[in-house]
Amino acid sequence: MSPRPKIGLDLFTILDTAGEIADQQGVQEVTLAQLAKRLGIRPPSLYNHFDGLPGLRRKLAIHGLDRLYKGMSEATIRVSGTDAVLAMSHAYVSFAREHPGIYEATLLAPDPEDEDVQQAGARIVDLTVRVLQAFHLEGDRALHAVRGLRSILHGFAVLEQKGGFRMSLDLDESLTFVIRAFLTGIGDNP
Amino acid sequence: MSPRPKIGLDLFTILDTAGEIADQQGVQEVTLAQLAKRLGIRPPSLYNHFDGLPGLRRKLAIHGLDRLYKGMSEATIRVSGTDAVLAMSHAYVSFAREHPGIYEATLLAPDPEDEDVQQAGARIVDLTVRVLQAFHLEGDRALHAVRGLRSILHGFAVLEQKGGFRMSLDLDESLTFVIRAFLTGIGDNP
DNA sequence: TTTTAAAACTAATATTGTTAGTTTTATTTT
DNA sequence: AAAATAAAACTAACAATATTAGTTTTAAAA
């Protein structure tokens, strides 16, 4: 009934290879030509697996969000309160460090409104909501805080990656300081 | 002695046009072909004004940083303390809202280590340092705080721009909340 | 064994960036 | 005013990319 793919390539292999290119050569080098060359096929053959370059970017964004979520999620087990936020935050920037290209691809989807992309992102938002619940924020303040934490994490990851932080000052210490300050300012700390 | 440009185009006009394309159609649409078409010349002619697409991106980044600095700087005159940080922050995200393409180009320089790019960025960092001096942070804490504020601003601007904030919750209120929380957490508030 | 459909292929086209070399023309110099 | 200079445009040509159309191969399903 539902015919399965031929021997050849499966989507996971393709996305993994695309992720390698992104991390090693930069996300702008993830072209159909480069990807096909690494996979040992011709560029048009890739259209059997996704809908052109926009389709690849879309799938790569989802793939990246899933992997980022996994890292954040695992970091928060068996911790709570401030420690949980700190652990999640360091997992976030660690992922961006280890996979700069995949992380960048995370926000490179052609249509950010796409349902599957939204869903992959929503899991991360939900995790952030959960980890901030220990701070007992009421009403809109909870939503403001989630936006704040996400802003810090994304901004920090990008600025670190793009060489925005020039001072010779430990990056992890900076992140810890910033997160602690933000949580302190939110109040009602556990 | 120093021969001036012909009648034709000067760099300011070119960068302005490039900025228009970036804001209206997205930064990825800033191609030599598109730019040349808008200017009424042929693509190769652009090489008389900058060194290919990387050169254009470099100049556009500097141009954007200068304009961003101008907005931030003007917002901080005749205010101080928390008010100054808030004013500067809202000026920052306002610029990103009004000029999404130019703002994005700000971090798209081919070589972030480039001296002129660094210098344009350094003015913004210096302004941030100055505006945080009212909080009397000692030693490394001052540097951590600068990194934190920049992370918040960039992260907030990008997530807002890329549709990362889905809740129907006022964006400016979120920014105010986040900045206030961060400043409170830093302590010694004026 | 036959049928089917995925997954590869070849061939061709449009767009873009880029280089090389040429021409035009405003400005400077004589 | 005439000549020289150099910026700034041009044409022509090429390489790389994404993409479409149509074809062939081949593993899986019937």
C-alpha cells in the first residue's frame, strides 16, 4: 500500500550530511550542488526527497530545532529552580557552539509560520515555560519572562558565534551572571 | 589631486538603495543584479564602487551599524540611569523594526574581524558601557552586564522579527519588563 | 512474474557573480 | 582651450547554482 523508499538515501542521511556541511563550511554553503556532491548523486535527484532548496531549509530547521530541544530537555532532568534554568541555558549555548551551522539553520526556514516549524519551536517554548514556573509569575509577567529568557539565549548564542564578544572574559561565566541577574530581577527565587 | 567621482553614482546612493532592497524584499534579495537594475546600470559597473558582493555586504554592515548607533545615541541624551537603558533599548528594537533588512545586514559582514566593521560595532558597545556605568558594577561584573544587555537586545530584535513571539502580548511591554528585570538583578539601581 | 512507483539519471534553461578588456566622459592639468 | 587622466560606465564571456522536463533504472508490491 505505502511503497517504501528504494535502497538509496533516506531523509535522515541527507539532513545529517546537510548539517555537516552547515557546521563545517557555514550554512550558506549548504547548496544542492554541494549536498549532491557529498552524497554522490546529481543535484536534480534531491528533488525526490524534498521540494528544492526552500524545502531543504525547512526540513533542516525542523531537524535542528528537534536536536536543540533534545539537548535542552536532557539538561533539565533532575534539577529545578534556578539550577534548571542555568542548566538549560548552558545546554542551549553549548548546542550553538557545537553545531553553529545547524543552529543558524534553525531560524532560516523560508516560512517561519509553517506549521511543522512552529511545532518544533513550540516544544522549546513549552520547556522554557515549564522551567520558569518555579518562579511563580502571575499573568502576563510569565509570558514576558519567557520572551526574556529566549531573547537572552538566542542573543548570547549569536553574538558569541559571530564574534560579537571580543573581551577576554569567560563566556560561561558571563552566561551564568546574565541568567542569574535576570532571575533575580524577576523575583520570588527558589 | 584626488579626482572626485563622475556625475554618476556615489556610494551613499548605492548603499541607500541596497538598504531599500534589504528592507523591502529581504536581505537575501540584495544581489548585484537587483541592485544594478534599481540603479539603472549593469552589474559589472558596481565593481567600480566596491569589491563584489562581499564588499557590498561589508559596507552595508558598517552603514547599518552607524545608523543603529545614531538612533541609540540620540535616545540617550538628557536621560540617565534606568531610563537611559530603557530608552536606548527601545531605540534599538525600533530600528530593527523599521529597517529589518539593514539590521540583519549588520551581522552579515563576510569577515566580522574586519577593522572597520569592528570599529562601527565598538561605538555601540561603548555606548552600552557608558549607559550601564550608572549601576556601579565592579570588575568583571561590568563586562558581564554589557554582554547581557547586548544579548537581550539582539535576541529580542531577532525573535520579534522572525516571528518567534507568537503570543498576543504587547512587545514593548515585554521589552520594558525584561530590561527592568535584568537591571534589578544587577543591583545598585539608580 | 508482472506491475508499480520511488529514485536515480540526462539535457536544457534562467539567474547570479565575476573577470577581462573597452569605451565614455567629467575633471584636472598644461 | 586643448590635452591628459582616471573614474565609471559598458560589452562579452564564463562558472556556479537552482530548477524543470522527460527518461531510465530498480526495488518493492501485487
